[in-house]
Amino acid sequence: MGRLTFSINVTLDGCINHREGIADGETHAHFTRLLDESGAMLWGRTTYEMMESYWPAVASGDVEAPEAMREWALKLDAIPKYVVSTTRSDYPWTNSHHVAGDVRSAVQELKERTPDGVLVGSGNLATALDRWDLIDEYRFLVHPMIAGHGPTLYQGLLRGTRRLDLISSEPLSNGTISVHYRRAD
């Protein structure tokens, strides 16, 4: 069975707004490596629609982008993408699939049939999945800034403290720090 890994950009004060952070070649290369190590992406509808509005055009070459962004877009285009939504069921982006029915069971089944693991990249969805004890690992890219606004990690909605074991940490030259944690037993 594959692991479910929550991966997201986060500022030092916990902001996960996609407009905050460093979006350079090194950052995109980091997330491309995570896609290389994974078998699928899992998003909520809002995140999917945000990604769908830009990255397919980069992958197809319709939008000019630096090489690292284009490589990320191509990997993202190719990987299976699963979307949790109660308001939308059509997903025209290549390899996109609707997660229907009981989300908890559907995500557990997705983990079981994806040996390379699943990345979840939506804050609200990750909160629900963590409340159901479905998240196994956390791969955060911590940005050297304090946003002072915006949505934050878990929005105070996790029922209790999660104890984590540090697997690795790596500073990037752009000032971000890649951290990899696993849930402690």
C-alpha cells in the first residue's frame, strides 16, 4: 500500500496561500522530484481548478515558461489526478478522475492501489484526511517569510496534536527549507 503524503508550500507563520512563497526554478524542481516519487495527485475542487487554469497550457507550450516550470507542468499533466468534489464531476484535464461517494473509503482505496503513493496538495482536503488518520507523511516547503494573512495550515481544525518524526530536512539556495516528516507511532 502506498503512503498518503501532504505536500504544500507554507510560510513561517503557517500561511498556505498559493500567492505567498518563492516560485522559482528550484522550487518547481523540488515539486517535480516529489511527483517523480509518487503515483498520483489528490486535490479538492478549488485547488484542481486553480491548477487546471494554468498548468495544462504550460505543458502544451501555449504559455511561455522557464524550463523548470515546463518540466513540472509536463509531469503534472502525465500523473493521474484525483479530485474530491460534490459540485463538479467533469474533469477534462488529462488523467483527471472524480473521487465520488464516501471520501474516506475512496481515499483509502486509492492509497491501497497506488504503491508509489499519493500526494495531496489541498489544505482543506488535507485537514479532513488528517482528521480521519489517513495522512502518513508530510513534505512541506517552508518559505522564509511571514505572510501575516491568508489561510493557514489546518486552520485550527485538527482535533489534537500530531507527533511527527523527522525523516529529512534540506535547505535550498533560495532560502526555503524542504522538510519531510512521518507520523510517529
